[in-house]
Amino acid sequence: MSKAAELAALIANVNNGSSLAAKNFIINGNMNVAQRGTSTTGLGADGATYNTADRFCHSLGNTAGRFTSAIIADGPSGFANCLKLSCTTADTSVAATEYFHLQHRMEGQNLQSIAKGTADAKPITASFYVKGNASATYVAELYDADNTRQISKTFSVTTSWSRVELTFPADTTGALDDDNALSLQLAIHLHDGSNFTSGTTNSSAWASATTANRGNSSATSFFDSTSRTFFLTGVQLEIGEKATEFEHEPYEATFRKCQRYYLKRQAGSAYSYWGSGHNASATAARLHQNFPVEMNHIPVLETTAADTFYAYSIDTVALSDVPTINNPSVWGSAVTFPTGSGTLTAGRGANAIARDSTSAYLAFESEL
């Protein structure tokens, strides 16, 4: 985009109510944060999972296709990283109920400036960079979970990086809830069965969601071949009818936004400490974990298997069974390290440490 075009887009979007600061509703659109890891293989089972890039969800149903999700250093100019999806098991016999959607889910309280569902509703524009192993056509959808409304648009992929820019009109029907729950999601349809494609793609105006109109019968299936790849970065969703330059922000700002939904504390070395607390009993050390940001809702605990931590006290060190979460809130939680043996002294100060490995971790999850 030329400087003149960029300036015109900025002016147009400001006139539509956009702010030049914090204009992007997408978190981690440049794929710089990957707390869960940079590569996961064998994906494709039913469900919605976050595996590599923070805030980007792989949502699948009823497909035999399998794939790898990875963060790699292969972005277009100005982007160090991208998300790469690689088909590893093809699925060319597509049942009606199958789907694979790459989603970004957003809280309603962060979207009130769109004024959706009012007479002052604003258009919004999605933009992102894509490429693949071959030419392809996919669908980008905005889905209003509060009011079961949606709109979809197709886009093209080539073997070179290109920027997709899709403008979605204002919707004066269905206000988004002003709360911390899921209100809107941007979904890229990479594989759809006929349940999603047998109608006419709803592309010109928002409408009540009809599943058959959400996809497109001419779209490519990501699972059509084990050669198929899909690369994505620079994802932005902003107010206005024009796409503007991607909003790069400091890494620590993006990282803290991601920690609202997933907070991982990984062992930096063998015998890393996980804070301090006390022995709740002769068989359990209990430590308190303070969260650096308020989480979206009360989290659940993800952690490693038994015997990857020690419960450590002044008078003993004991192997811990799988840690459990206790009395969690959005600001912190107690974590219990059960030892299974009565070697601890109740009431004494305690710590937990990693056992000879950097694989040990505690993670608190509160995704939408």
C-alpha cells in the first residue's frame, strides 16, 4: 500500500470511529507468542484446541484428516513469524458434517466501539497475509455468538505471500454483550462438508446464521492432499472500510494480553522453583501462584505428569504426584503438590521444584 493510500485509509477509518492506537481487535496476529510450543503434530481430532500460536484455535469436527501446526520464521517483509499448517493425512471422502476452522475468539467488552446492533454500527475490515503450496480458495467468516449472526467472504491463496483485505458491512441488528464472554469470532474455513456449503454463501450482509450458507461450495479443502500447506500472519481486524498497515506492538504488550487466556510457567532449568508456601499436611505441599494479569475467568490447571516435581521443605524432599489446583480466582490460585507419603511436616514452609528436567510446567487456562 502506498503512503497516500495508507493516509486515505487512516482518514476513512478515523471518520468511521476508529482509534489509531490499539486499533486491532486481534491478539497475537503476528504469531510472535506461542506459550504452548512452536510445533504440534498429529492434530485433527474433534474439538477446539489451542496448540501453537496463542489465541488461535484449531476447531475440527468429524474429519479423518490430520495436520501439523507450527510457528516458523518465514513471514513476509516486516514479520518474523507465521503460522504454518501442513496436511499429513488427507481426507478426500468428505462427509457432510466435517469441518476445520481456524478461529480467533473475542470478548464482547473489547468490541463495544463497533456499535454493532445500533443505528451507529460501523463496518469492520479484516486483513491478513497468506500463502500456500498451491493456489487455493478459502472462506473468512465473522460469527456473532451473542446473536447467532454471521457473514462470510472468500479469499484466494497463491504460492507467494499476499495480503487479503476483506471489508464487512455494519450490522444494525444484534448488539454484542458487554462482558468477558465470547461475542465475536473470526474464522477461516479450511475444510467444510456439505452441511456448510450446500447453500449460498452469505457474503453481502449480516444475517441469522444458516449453517449451509457459512462456507462455499467452490472452496478448497485443506485435507485434499498431503502436499497442502497454509501459511498465515499479520492478522488484523479494525473499524472502517479500509485496511491499514498492521499494528505492531511491543512483544511484552502482546504477551500480557495472551496471559489473560493462558499463563504458562515453564521450568527454566532442572530444580527451578515454583514459589513458596507451606505443607498443608504430611502428604501435600501447597504453594500460591499470583497471576500477572486478571484472567478471563477462573482458570483450570494444565501440568506435567507425576514425578516431574519435588515437594521441598526444610526437613525433606519428596516426589510429587500430579499437582492440583485449589481455590482459584482470576488473580491467583493455590497449587497442591501431593507426595503420597507422610514425610512432610504439616505447617512448615515449603517449595516446589522441577525434578531434573526443564519439561515441568504449570499452566493456567481460561480460553473463551
